[in-house]
Amino acid sequence: MQTPATRFHAEPGSLSLRDYGDSRGSHAHDHFQVLIGLAGVLELEVEGRGARVGAGESRVMVPGDRHDFESRGGSRCLILDTHQPQWARCAGHPPAEASRLHALAVYLAQCAQHPHASALALQHGPALLLEAWGAAAPAHGRGRAIDWTALAAWARARWHEPLGVADLARVACLSPSQFAQRCRDEQGMSAMHWLRAMRLAHARELRLAGVGVAETARRTGYRSPSALTAALRRLGSF
């Protein structure tokens, strides 16, 4: 079974040291999750595809990806939960120097066990992990930058409309195909996947703020309260 995590918080992400066992788990997140294996093997099924994270191996889960997990022989991983969009560049790409990333993860795992004595290391740990991954930055000269925060705010005001890729592309001043490719490159997911993740994240915020299910469904454009409830349960937030 999964044991309680040794957890600490540091901007811009949250790091935790977790042990897994043969008790199968399943969930999805509205943020990126970085898994770095320290010991044993964690077996995964990500959106229906098998994967694994062994000692010295790593993987980036993108927002919204449902993943099942278990470890028959037991495993330990360093986990980073983060909303940093730069991790989209790392999804699907192995770290440039796996041994360097693993060595950093081992050090941060040791720091996690003595958080008060390692505050500086833990504060900068998320940024150091991103740097150690070494994913190539997006190519320059690709035209205007997409203000993803502003685009998300624009979409949040229009959940009652049947939004699609063409609508998002028009706001970003790109063709649908250009926008779809930029979304995969910069956000690590398809444009519709990104749009669904934004809608669900907004619904989750409203529910956590105490807004009723029916009112939340109305504000975020879900066809019914039951559809919203099902989506939140799949995310593990209800």
C-alpha cells in the first residue's frame, strides 16, 4: 500500500517523498506531476498505455492524464507537483542526463527527511529539477507569444459557449493547426485537452470555495450537475 508522504512545500511546486506498494491506485491531476524513481519499480498505466518508473528513471504526467499505479515489490519516488508550464517541454522527452537528475533527486530526498535543516535546498529544488532535466527550449522565431494566462481567462468567461480549437486559435491570432501544434509544444497536451483541463480546474476552484454543484455546473458549462460530479470524481477532487 502507499504509505503517507514526507511532504514539504516550496514555490513554484510541491515536492514529496512517497513509498508505493501493491495496493493499486488511480487518479488524475489538474497540474503536472514529475516522478523520479529512487528504489524499486512503480508500474503505471497512463491513459491506457503501460509504463514504469524504476530507480534512476523518471516521467512527467501532464494535467488531466489518468494514471493507475502499483508496485508489487515496493518502490520509492520523489514527486514534484507543479503548475509550471515549462514542464510541458519535458513531457514525452527523457532527461538529457538521467544520472545528473537522479543524483539531484537523491539529494532532495535526503533533504526532505530534514526539512528544517535543508530549507534553502528545498526552496530551490523544483527549479533545479527543471534545469537538470535539460529539455530544449521552444524554437525562436515562431511568431507572437501566446499569453496562456490571458487565454485561459478569456475561456473562463465563455464556458457557456461551445468553444473549440478554432475559437482559441482566433484569439491567439494563429491558424487552428498552428495553435494546435503550439499547444502540444508549450502545454504538453492537445488544445482540447488543455481546454477541458482549464474548465475542470475552474469547476474545482468553485467547489472548493463552497459553490453548489448545480451552480458550478452552470458557471462552467457542464451539461448537468451529474456530468460535473463525474468529471470531478475522475480527477479525485469530489
